[in-house]
Amino acid sequence: MHREKLYVVLADDDQDDRMFFQKAFEHVRVKHELIMFKDGDGLMNYINTVDELPHVVFLDLNMPGKHGLECLSEIRANPSLRDLTVAIYSTSSSPEDVEDTFVAGANIYIKKPDDFVALKKIMADVLSVSWLYVTDGLNRENFIMSY
């Protein structure tokens, strides 16, 4: 069903951030489907029951209920979800958050930009990467993406 387009999921509790993300995504020149959740519980319920996994999940860290690090840990602990590409998408740039998500198995850490142009650039970069090959050479130097 989703093979002819890029299938992307965003989990973020901030409605303004979700709308900003969606508007920027509309400018990405890739045929896509974007599904958004306002919390980690909704995300995990969805990906645990969907027939086809998304190509990439953008995951906010600080959400009420099940927060992003909990979701990431559950994803990596589940053999059927373990290879899912997870991009942490957070306002936090604390070294502790970056380290925790790196150790937990995120593919990339993106500090949410305030600038619309920067967000479009980040999306284009993240969506153009072949994550199958990036995870083999993942290190702390190429883990954080910011503009």
C-alpha cells in the first residue's frame, strides 16, 4: 500500500510543532504519506498493529505519558520493530539526552530548528539517506544533525 511513496510518522505533543513539521513536509519533493501522533502511547499502539512499518519515525523526546526515550527503547527491544529508522526530533540539545538516545539506538538526533528553511533542509537530508548503510558507521560525530 505504501510502497510507491515514503511513509513517515511523527510523534510530538506540541500542536504547533506538528503543524510546522507538516507544512515543511509539504515542500519536500518526495511523494509521501505523513501520519502524526500527539503522544508516545498513540505511536506505539499504531506501530505495534500496523501491517506495514513506516520508513522513518520522527520522535519527540519530551511528551506526556510515554516519552520518546521509552518509545525508542520499546522499538529496539521488539524484534519486529528493531530495524525501524528512528530520528529523534527534539528541542533539547542536552548532552545527556543526546547520549541516552544514541545508546538506546536512535539513528539520528535532530535539534528542532526555529527556521522554516532549516527544517525543510533537514527533512530533505534525512529523507534522502539510505539508513540501512548509515547505521553500520554510526558514531557520535555524525549522530547530531543541526543547522
